[in-house]
Amino acid sequence: MRQSRRVFQTSKANEHIVNQIDVNKVSDVAGAEILNINLSKPLPKFALEKIMKAFTQHHVLIFRQQNLSKIEQESFTRNFGEIEGHVGRLPNGQRLPNVHTVTNIDNLTGKPTAAPHTDGNYHWHTDKSYHAVPSLMTLLHAVDIPPEGGDTLFCNMHMAYDALPSEQQKKIANLRAVHSWEASRKNTGNIPATEKQRRERPPVSHPIVCTHPETGQKSLYIGMHTSHIEGIPEIEGKNLLDELLEAATTSKNIYRHKWQSGDLVLWDNRCLLHRGDKNFKMDKHRRILHRTVVKGMVPF
Ligand SMILES: [Fe+2]
């Protein structure tokens, strides 16, 4: 197993809180609440170590009642590694900033909209699997959320792999799926990738069965960014990926996060798929979250 190379910030600023940090599991699938901690201040080393231990164990961490500026969120994110840039662009053509906004607010009207530009978020995926080096961790901070709904679902892909019949585990053991931004746009019915985006993000392949670098556990690494499987007929590969995804995303493998205002939720993209749920009135209620992503490592 690989050793973590993370360097933690150290400070006494949060020390009075840290001794009371509680980790409360919220489901058997994934997820734990971390209570009594203020993420707007630098954290001492042992607090970050406690957070990392909980992250490895529970895959999804929920910090309640946080009030973070974008700068504070960026600073907290840097505790876990290098911040990942984004292939997407703002309407004015500029790259998305390190802390970018996930929103259903229309740029022109300033009002909530159900326009399909964010549809990709509502399909099962693991962040940036179309990169040769995909995301380790994603953080979302709930700034403005609907009175109900707008949940985020997480699927435990260790459990999904473990539930497969052993013959199927053997069949897929050495297969590699092809992931691309172009396939992602196609699979979600989104605006096709531009020529420039295709050049910037050419297809990459990753093992379908990956090993978690911290725990050695195997998981399925698939989702909406995939198009086919290397070395087998395209339609056959696509069908196998669909079959695996359907089996994986059975309700018993899913944790549903119901957002509370101020939640900072972070998760492990190496062993989870996630998606948003449109279970709210998208054209009526605001849903605004601030997002940061930590660069990971080559899946193996
Ligand atoms: Fe995502």
C-alpha cells in the first residue's frame, strides 16, 4: 500500500474545539458526521489525522453548520493535496476558479432554472475519471439549499464489487474502461464536447476493478464518463458497463445525503459513485454549493 504524502497545516487556533471532535456514523454504506469543529480556522495535525482516519473508514464526511468563505474553503481543501482545475468554462469562456459554484441560478435572469446545463451531475459518476489522474476528493459546501430535496446520492463501489458473483469478478479482473469528456457529454445528453475540449482531454483508460491505495480494498471504477472497454467490441463493452452500473447502484449500496444549510461534505472518488437528485423544484428554489476538488493518483 502507498504511504500518504499529505502535509497537514498545524495551528493551536482550533485546539479548544478539537478535543471534543465527534465522529458519528450516519449509515452502514458510507458517511459520518464530524461534529464540534470549525473548518474556517487552521486545524492542528491530530485533528486532520482524525479527519483522514474517518475519511478512509467512512468515505463521506459531513461537517455541519460551517460558514466558510471561498478562501477558507480553498485553504481547508489544500490540507488534502493539490487542487484540481476544471475542464469546464464559465459562460464568458474563462476557466472555472479553484472554488467554483454549483448552481441552478440562470446567469441572465438571476432566477432558479431547470435548464439542462447541469444535467451531468444527475448521472452516476466519479469526478474527473476522464483524466489520466482523476480526483481523489471532492468538497461541496451548502451555501443556499432548497427547503427540501436536492439530495446527493453516494454509491459504495467496494460493496458493489464484493456483491458480484466470483465468475464476473474474474471476467472483469483485467479489463480497462475508456473514459472521456466527450463520452460524458454524449451519455448525459449534454452539449457535445468542443474540438478544443476533445484535444485537451483525449480519452483515457482505467482498470474497471481498482484497488484503494489506503486500504487495499477492491472496487468498481465505472460511471457516466465511460464509453466502452478496451479490446472487446464496442457494443459488448458498453452493455457490460451498463450491466455493472445497474447492479452496483442498487439501493442497498447507496447513502442519500439530505443537505442542511452550512454542510461541508467531502467524499472519496476512488471508491464511490455519486449523483445529484432532482427531487426539488429546480425552477423555484435556489440550490447553490461551493465546490473544490483534490487531485488524486493514477487508478490501479
Ligand atoms: Fe460530481
